[in-house]
Amino acid sequence: MANLNNGTTSYPGGLDTSPDLTDGPAGDEIVSAHQDGRGAAIVAIETELGLNPSGTVADVVTRLNASQNTDGTLLSGTIVAGSGAAVAYSGGVFTIGWSPDGPNYVQNFGIELTPNSPVANAMRVRLVQRSGATPTSASPVRVAFRVATLSGAAPLGTYVVREISADTQLQLSSGSTLAGINNEHIRCYVWGIDNGGTVEAGVSRDARFPEGDLHDTSAEGGAGGADANNLLYSTSARSNVPIRCLGYFEVQNTTAGNWAANPLRVQLMGPGIKRTGDTVQQVSTFTTALLTGTTITPFDNSKPLSNEGNLVFTLPASITSAANPIMIHANGLYYAPAGGGENVTQAIFGSNATTTAIAASSNFHSAASTAHLDTIYYGTTTAGSVTYALRAGSSAAGTFNVNGSAGTQLFNGAGFTSFRLTELMA
């Protein structure tokens, strides 16, 4: 701390003192040090404030009042959110949030499903906040859609962000089957529909509606008439509207069209989430080795049995959903025993060693010769662990060869027999 009367200043690092000057009995004199200290303090203050500290307003107080409360905390309007951001203010503290923006943008979103609502055997599908609450203007759901113009002078190749700020729902009425059958495990996709800036809810069994195009929707109708698996349903029919796939749910109704069962799964769309037609998984096996057997497969009008023909492969898999179709492809290189007038048959046996074949194919041979067989099965199965089997044989007695001829391998490993299961997204 400096005494200004000594000609120095401590400001801005410290505060100064300035003792009064008096006319003492000794006859005090005012000397240069008294003024030098005050001059030094003034220069220190100017240096600390800098040039034009009031800026473009009348004084420093006015400038401070533009951004600060009287207690020094920041005014609530000091920080303003830009596009994609939000600012919360409480007690002088700002919390800044940011949301990504883009053509795939979805924010604060969830799907609520209510069976037996609003009437018995109906299903209410609502677009809600991620908390499950109804969207509001203060806490909306935001969804990006392509622009509603495909050609012409309007902007192309861009997108708009729509807000959902009110109750938005679709009723799947009692009797609307969406092409489901009794006890079938089905998947239903939930959509957002941009009807001139207002987002509406939609539901379909199939997700193959390209979001880069404009689409027509069909009215659910409220009378149980939504029965197709290739239409997109909304409360009212719409024409040439942008759409957005938001998620899906899976359900198994005891009676098709009676929406009384609780959903088995609800899933929002996002990175890595499959949709109709996508490959969920493939499992396969193959061999180039010579395999032989002597069990015949009769050629008649009965399904091949699991004790007929020779076991070529078993193929275990873990199916992710009973709603998904599977495709099984068997490709075999076989040699029938010597003789003539015989048929070579390969057969696919269902999940967990069912006793009768689910698919089979056959070739006729007039003499000992090789046969190449392709068999494809398409259908559904249960979720979880399953095992399929491939069996092959001739209708004539003798030694049956896989990848070989008369006990010798064919093509030195270039000939092979394969068995593949593909799970597809419904």
C-alpha cells in the first residue's frame, strides 16, 4: 500500500492512502511529491481502464448494464442460442445445449403404444417426447423431412425440420389386420408424415417406402379396414407427402386385427437398425470333401423323412425375431449309384430336426451320373436357437456320393456342396 504523499501509487495491484496535508506549527509546505503521487494514481487508473472504456454508450455504467445485473451476474439475454442450440438460464448461470441438425435429424422422440385403446381391441400409436410426455411448444419433438418438391423452381436436394408440439396419434382400429393372421408375430413400422408442415402419424407392415420420394397414404378409416401389407396408413388419406420412418413395433395378436396384446418390442430407427428387405444375418457351411452313404430317398408323392437319404449337413443358427422371414439355399453336387432309372433327391429339414422335409428337389438319371441340385426354402420360424439339416440320396440302392464319383473326389476340391441360411428383416 502506497502513500500518495510520498509520490508513488500501488494501483491497480493495491489501494493507495492519502493522508491529509495540514498547516502545522512548523509551517508545512506543499511539495512536488504530494502531486506526483496523485498524478501517478490517475495514470494507473487510465491505464487499467484503457481507451474509450464506455465504448459506444454514454459511460461505463451504461455499458456494464447492457450485459450485467446490479450484482454482477450476467443478464439472461446476454447469450442467445443459434440454430440447433438452446440456452437455459437460472440465477445468472447459463446452460447451453446443442442438437445436431441434418437430413436424418430426430430430436426428443419416442413411440407410445397403448393396446385396447381408445376402445377394446384397438391400438393407439402416439408420437411422444422421449420422456413419454405429450410434445409441447416448450418441449417439441423435431423431425427432418425432405422438401415436398421433387422438381421445378423450388429448392431441391434439401430438407426441412418440422416440430411436433401437440398430441399426434393414429388409431389402429379393431379389425384392421395389416394382413396379419391369427397368432402371427408381425412387425409394424411407425412413420412421420409431413402434411404441409404438420406432422401426422402413420403405420405400415412394410418399410419399403423410399424417403427420398413423395408418397400417397391410405386412410385407416377407423372401421377395421386397414388390411393390406403394402400400404402406408394414416388417419386421413394424403397425396404426395414427404415421409420419415421413425421406428417399429412387434406384436403377436391371438386374433388378427384385435390389438389387445402388449407389444413384444418397440424400436426407434437409427444407425444400424434394419428395415424391410435388409439382411439381418447369414450362416452357412460347405464342403469339398468326398462323402458317401447308402440310405435311399424314395421318389414318390410323400415328403422325404428324416431317416431317409444321407445326412450332408446340420446348420445351427440363432434367429433374432419370429417376425423375420428366412431363406435357406442348398446347392449339392451328387453322384448316383450305378444303374439306371433312378432319381437323386436333396431335402431340407426344418428347425430342430423335424421329421418331414420342408423343401426338396430331384433329378432323374437314366444311368450312373452326377447331379447338381439347387433347393430354396422361404418361410418363417421361431426366434432363438434353431438347427436345419440337409439330406440327400438316390432312389436306387448302392453307394451315394457327395462331391465325388464312384468313390473318388471330383474336381480336386473345386466341386463343393453348400448350405446357407439368410435371415431377412420383415
